Amino acid sequence: MSARTKLFKLKKPYDNGESDALFLKAMQENCAFQYENCSEYRKILDTKGFSPKDLKEYKDLEHLPFLPTLYFKHHAVFSMPQRRMLIKATSSGTSGQKSRMGYNFMSLYRGLRMILTLGKHHRLFSLKPVHYLILGYEPNKANKTVISKTSYGFTYFAPALSRDYALRYTKDGYKLDLDNLKEKLIKFSRQKHPVRTAGFPAYTYFLLKRMKEEGVRVTLPKGSVLTLGGGWKQFYAERVEKKEFYALANEVLGIEESNIIEFFGAAEHLVLYVDCKCHHFHVPVYSRVLIRDVDTLKPVPDGEIGLINLMTPEVDSVPILSIMTDDLGRLHREKCPCGVDAPWLEIIGRVGIRDIVTCAAGADKLLAGGDGK
Amino acid sequence: MILMHGEVIDSNVEQKYLEGLYEECAKTLVVKESISTECVIAACDQLYRAAMRGEYDEIALPLLQMANLTYERFLGLARLFSREELEYKCKTELGDWYGALPALKNGTVRKRYPLGVLFHIAAGNVDGLPAYSVIEGLLAGNVNILKLPTGDNGLSVRLLSELIRFEPKLKDYIYVFDVPSAETETLRVFAELADAVVVWGGDEAVAAARQLAGVNTKIIPWGHKLSFAYVTKRADEEALYGLARHICETNQVLCSSCQGIFLDTEDRETQERFGERFFELLKRANAELGKADIGMRGKNTLRLYTDSLEASDGRRILQEDGVSVVIQEDSELALSYLFRNVWIKRMPRQEIVERLKRHKGHLQTCGLLCGFEEKAELAALLGTAGVVRITGSEMSRMIPGEAHDGTYPLREYSRIVEID
């Protein structure tokens, strides 16, 4: 069995120290595979003067050239014939450009093992049937985003009684329909089966806010869970503090903070980050995080803010073993009261989004939002 | 939010506000109490004095802090509203006889009239600019309908309400509507009843305005512009450092901000040496002024790193402390990555007109750094190419009486009527 697959079969998802050697071995394998099978990747490593053989020690991982997610938005790069890819997907393309990804069987198998282990650890599985409310896209052939696939996958953690979506597919494309979800929440609160919600934090927040404004208060059945994932996207300006969010959920839906779970992941990094009961994203064994200086791209000490570099040997079909997100964050190594020793990642936000508007010609296209002069 | 007839209404735009708007505007234009330039100037002057007394500090200070501007700069901007500056502006733009034009030699009387109704589609990059656009419309005697930019912070409505407080006659000349750009039906109502659409924004905004307005409606675009520096080997160190400071101070987000530098040379080696020299100056200015926002630096670092993986066009990137200089092979005028990222390209003076003229309508300021004897020749070439403002290293300076993108707004907002 390859070290890659072994890594994803580990039973303890947050035992990072123990898994360092295996992680390195899996990265060596993946790096050699990409170098051999992806000409674009090989060229980049050659240009940067790096050979897969240079990955000798764990510490060498920081020298492995990383590919920015921006690169995947400009280039579709694959390390396998496309027919071997069972699933093809894109990122959600908040900034208008999408990464094109494809995943082969073994990569997906590893992902599945990971989800089973994490789901067990975080007690996401339940045999009790539930109603699902997805604050995201209704599945459709035309929608190839990873987020629509993962939120659909989410509805298999517990048997589904029903599925409702905030973004419903109509003949004119996707339409936001929060009222339907509101009605369903009211209806389900009077029944005995738990409710699970999943999806974009922004839509969840808009829904809760609207219910509060309309004076709607319900208490969802015991065992109901609110999950969030996919980031704030274009609603970054509306972002609220987590505490405020939890208070609102409690007020409107009667959900306890411990029943609110947040996920983090990316189309270019298929490792699932699940927050602990203290709402920290501990780095699971399948992944490593390096925070890099915004000017020099050198790793910064724990606790300092920088660009988030994510590594995982999970996927064979695309060279995404070390990717640079366009998010700022920092890594914490302080002891977490939840008892997990693995460091945790704090995501601070997208680079370049600031409340600025500009008038230099065309700059409005470069920077998110704003109609400038 | 809506401001009409001097009242602020906290509501969305509804049909009832739009009905009869055309008739109201027409009536305003014929009533005996039509406004004079003098009464607008007097009201603005009161506004200016109130600002000097610190009456708007509570709203201005947080905005200044957000935009990283000094209080002195605020007072400088406030001065643009003073009687002295506005009278000078009117004289410069409309001539000494802006009140009453002398007759033609055959005895035909000439009168300057307002266009009538102006519909301003404002932009949000400079706080208070939407209000200033309306004031220019008022100076020429027009009724003004202002569409606020998305995310407006309320400053414009506040300023215009104050103006009406000082001069109640203005209340029927100012309408402000907070309409999203997507509500084209409402915008079309405004465009149809207006004599001209004054649009602040990029090519897309201008194109959208042309779509809204009928062929008999004048479009006055104050659009996105590109600015750059032109440097010869005789440029002195002090001027170059001034340019580096300008780049760091404005973070290149203004129309007049320098995006890059054209060098008067054909030689790559000279270009490389200059790039290295300017990089040092940029680092110095950056150290003195403090680094840019961490998110913007991160964004530029990522873009430059991605470029280094992709580009094979002979570009050389110098990068440190969040500033960067990109030495490039082509001679195209282009937007930089902003936030202290500058391109350096070669453009011998004999190519200026041919290369830059293509960017018609998009050129604004050129910071010309050269020897004294060369200046007239180069300024003539740049002017011919379409540049409308030729400055030293202070490319974003504001001076009383300056034209707006090469033309005078008060003239654009007026008509000459001849009466035999």
C-alpha cells in the first residue's frame, strides 16, 4: 500500500507528531509522481531548482515549490488522462475565475477514508433520520462546483427525510429562496426529527437575521445541528463575529453553541477541516499548514499572520500537493481546551479585500467590488 | 435614502417619488426664484466656513482616518468650496463675463443657460465627490438628480442638506436617490427626463449610461483614467524620490496615480539600471511612510509569484518589503497591480505619440521628469498623444481652476443661447 493511502487510513485524525514521517513519505511519493506525470509541474520545479529528491527530511517540505490557487484559475493542469477522473469539479469562483479540478479513484478513496474517520471523531454520523436544509446550491448537472458536491455529500451523514435548498435551480438559473427554508424551519420545529443545516455562513446568517427581524423564534428538535462551510464569499463585508453568530442562532433556533459546527476546505485542498468544541480548526493528520510572510513568502513563526500554504499528498490526478491559498491566517500552537494537541488554523480572510474603491482605469475589475472613478 | 425638496426620507425609491418628477423639474427651471451662481457660491462659502470651524469633524475625522488623509488635506479640500476658489473656478471655466456675455459684433445678444436637468451617476472612490459633482451642476444653474454610489457613507446627503439649510432656494434643485445600479428601470426614468447624464466610472459605467439615455441626451463621462510617469536620463534624484513618495502615498488608486514609468531609451541595460535605482527609492519612501495594508501586499506577492511561474516574456521582478518594480520588455501602457507595484518600460520620445494615442480618452496625468531644456518638446509630444495634465512628481496635486480630464465641467453643463 502506498504511504499516501496509509496516511488516509490512520485511525487517529489529530495525531500529527506521530504521523510526520508517514506524511513526509507520502509527500515524497506524490511529488515524484507529479514530477513524472505532469509536464507543467516538472517545469515549475525545474525553474525553481527543486528536485523531488530534495525532499529528504520533514523540514524540507517548506522548500517544496507551492502552486498558488490563482495558478489553477489560469491553467488546467492534470497528471492523468482525464478519462481516469471520476469526478470533475471547479472552485466556486468568487472572484470570477474558477480552478478546474479532476479526481481519480484512489484520491477519492483516500478522501472517503478521511471523511469516515473525521465523521466518527466529530460524531457527525447518526442513524436517526433528519431533515436537511442546505444554505447553498441545489444539485444540478450544470453546477460543477466542489461546494455543491460536498454539501450534497453532507446529506449522507445521517439518513435524509427531506432536502431543501436556499439556492434553487430554476429555468432561469439559481434563485435565492430563503422564505421556503424559513417556513420549513417553523414546520420542522413542531415535529420530532432533528434538523441539519449546511452551507455558506452568509446565507445562514441572512436567514437567521431575517427570522429575527420578523420576530420568528423556534426551538429545533433535540439533536439538530447547524453546520457552516464555504466561507463568506462576496459577502465578506457582512461577516460577523463568531460569538454574535452563535448568539443569534441560539436566539432564533434554540441551537446551543456546541451544536454549531464549521467546516473549512478548498477545491484545491480536499482535506476537511472541522472545528472542535472551542471552534478551532485543528490541522488533521492528512494536512500540513505553513504560514508564509506576505512579502518574502518565507515561513513565519507560529502566531504571526501570513498567507496560508496547505499541503496534502491526497490527490494524484492534479498537482495540488502544496498549494497557496489567497487567504490570510495564522497558526496557533497554544493548548486548546478541547484536548486535541494538533495546532489550529485561524483564517483571517481573503487577501486584497478591503473597503477600497479606485479610479485608475480598469482597476475595478482587478479589485473585488466597488464602482470607482 | 432619498433627499428631495430639502427633506431626507429614509425609504427606498418608490413609484410615487418618480411620478411627476419631470414636471416638477421643468417648473423649477421657470420659477422666478431661479438660482444664481452667486447664491450657490454664497451657500458653499458658508459650508466651507462651517467646516473650518470644525462643525463636520465628527463625520470627517473617521473618514480621513480610513482614507489615511491628514486634517490639513481635509481643510485643503474644504477650501475648494470657498467663495474665493469658486469665483476663480467660474471665471476660469466660463470666462470673465460668466454672468453676462457681451453681445456679438452684429448686436446678437448671448446668454449662458444651464442645460436644464443633470442626472449624476456618482462613484464612491472619493468621499464627498458625489456632492461636489452636484455643486458643479448647481453653479451652472441646473436641477440635479444624484444617484448615490453603492456603499455611500451618507456624507454626500449630509453636505447637500447643509447647503439647502444655508440657501433654502436650492431645495428644488437637488434630488438624491439611493438606487442600486441594477434597477435600470428607475435609472431610465431619470435618464429620460435629464438633459445630460453625468457619469463617473469606468468604461462599463459609461457604456451602461449610453444604454440608458436616448440619443438626444448628452453623456458627460468623467471616466476611469490611466496615468504614468515619463522619465529621461536628466531627471534628478529628488524628483524621482518625489515620484516614489507619490506612488506610496496614493497607493496608485487615483486616476492621477502613477501606474508605471516610461523611460526615454531604447537600451535594456539603461532600463535595468534605472529599475534598480528606482527600486531603492521606492523602498526608501515605503520605509518612511509605513507599509501598505497586509492584505494588499499579500495579494501582490501572490500575483508576482504566479507571474514568475507563468511569464516567459523577459520580465524581471524586483520585490522587497511589499514594494515591487517590474522591468518589462513591452511598451504598453497598463494598469499596475496597485499598492506600490510599478512597471518600467522603454519608450523613446519619438514613439510617444504613436504608441500612446491609441489610449484615446483614457489618458490623464503624466509626471514628466526631465531636464529643463527638454521639457517643452516632451510636453508637446505628450499633449499631442492625448495626455491632459503634465506635472512633476506630484502627480495627484489639486489646483484651483484646473480642468477636469481636459475639459471644463461648467461649460459642459451650460449652453449658449443667441437672441437676435
